[in-house]
Amino acid sequence: MTIAGAQAAPISVGRRRWLPIALHRCRQERANERNKAEALDRTAALARSYERDVVAARNGFPGQEAVRGIAERHDGRLLSYARSEDSLTTTVRFFGEYEDTSMFGASHSRAYRCYSVVLWKGADGVLGAEVPGSRSRCKRLPDAPFSD
């Protein structure tokens, strides 16, 4: 038996052994992608709920600390707050948790997405809201990972 022949047998056996692992890994990756997508969908629901609560605030536009509190109740972090006489623009980063699995086990991860919400006073004094483009990029903050 030559050295080349001796090396060929273990390689072909190794490929057969790794095939089920590779297929399992593909299923795990698809499941992880699906879990992350569901977590990002939850961030959209959190953003809509945040928007409803900000619009429902009494006496016009809420102050920055009130908006920060509303964001935190919805698992969000207020990144920017800009207020004028007739509008309020906020950018909030929301996160959704999901389970990320590998052949070494499961871990819990977070998916982050930022939303800019613009509120304005109409002619009749009623607040309206808009989420332009539904989301915006936010800068990476040092205290939490960012994935999008």
C-alpha cells in the first residue's frame, strides 16, 4: 500500500461521516435564520406599540424622559429625540431575543433594529404618527451587539 493509497481511505470514510453532520448544520442554520427573522418581526411589533403609547401621551408631545420611559417599557433604547413646535422625531433601538443553536449547544442571542418615529400635530391639534421607511440604521453602541 502506498502513502497516497493509505491517505485516500480515511478521507473517503471521513466524508461519509461528515455528511449527516453537514446536513444537520444546514438545518440548524435555517432554523437560526428563521428564529432571528421572528425576533426582528417582534421588534416591529414593539415599535408599533411604542408609537401608540407616545401618541396616547397627554398634553401634546411627551418630554424626553417620558419618551425614554415608554421606550424602555417596550424593550427599547432611546437614541435620539428632536422636538419642534409641531413635530417630534425619535429614534429607538429595539431588540428581540432568539435561540441560536450549534453543534455545541444553544445560546440566547439578540437581534437589534432601529426605528425612527415622527409625530406631528394636525390642524385640529390631534397627534399623528409616521414611521418613515419603517426603519433606519442606528450606530453601533458599545454596550450591546448590533445585528441587522
